[in-house]
Amino acid sequence: MTKEIRLDGIRIGYGISGSFCTFGRSFDAAVRLKILGAELVPVMSFNAANLSTRFGKAQDNVAHIEEIAGRKAILTIEDAEPIGPKKMCDIMAVAPCTANTIAKLALGITDTPLTMAVKSHLRNNRPVVIAISTNDALAACAKNIGMLQNLRNYYFVPYSQDDSVNKPNSAVADFSLLPETIAAALDGRQLQPMLRY
């Protein structure tokens, strides 16, 4: 970071979708946001909240983000719907955001707590930050990423190919840049450069 930022009192809807291999980085980023003064409202997709993988047990992942945020995670569509009407968040961050969730957001599909949270939040014309993590960012998902990048109120955490030799279509956000991206998005700016090496 070039200069220290503060996010005192900023209410961040902290969305997590099922890119389990980046959960550790997401949790670290959430801790950093708390240190910077933000209030987190955790929201998880059904898969993120209910699937256990080699990267951790489902109940442990839910408990961990709840411990970081200091509040219960939103895990149902019904509980996510009031985010917009009650103006619960100043900004939303989806970190990680899978290709599946990106496709749903791009096409307006609302069938998980996370997609409902984003839809509800967007009714207030407030920003949404996307931290992509997908093996097909440069293949099947590319058109959906492009759609979101062209829509108002969406901002992307800078990202790059994570293993161009073994996974040439894969891209992952630099989670360490989440606070900077959020600060820029709150000012209506996309953090640049968006594509990193």
C-alpha cells in the first residue's frame, strides 16, 4: 500500500462464495478490514456455508467468519433480503467470488443468500467489490466478468493469472488489495491497474 487508509465506521457486507482454496486469504482480508475500522456483515452462499472440503469443515468456516465479524453470518435468502431496504451496508465485497456467482450476478439470478444480498444492496446504488477466484476466468467465465466490469456499481479487486503454466485460464484476485479497492470504490473509482502481473 502506498498510503495507510482507514475504514472507520464503514459497514461492509462481506460475501463469501465457494472458492474454498482462497478462504484463508479471504479470512485474512476480513481481519485486515476490521483492523482498519470497518464493520463486517458476513454473508455466505449455500455452498460456502455447507460444503466441507480439504480446505476446512463447513461449520468451522462459518464460525471463523462469524468470530472475525463479531456477529452471525447471513445464511438464508430470507435473511439477506432486508440488506437493501434497511440500508445495512455502505458497500459489499464478495471475496472470493466464484465463476458461478459471477455468472449469476451478471445475469440477475438470485438463488443464494449471497446473490440476494448483492441484489438487495444494489437497489440503493451502492458499490459492490468483486474479488474473483476461478479456474476459467479466461475461458467460459470471461464474458461474465466482462459484463460485470461494464456495469455500474461493480468494482474489481486487481487480479492476475495464478498459475499460467498448469492452469492457463485461471485468475485470482490479490486479496491484500481488498482494503484499497474498497476505499477507491467508495469514491466511485476502480483501483488501477486492475490487471496485475
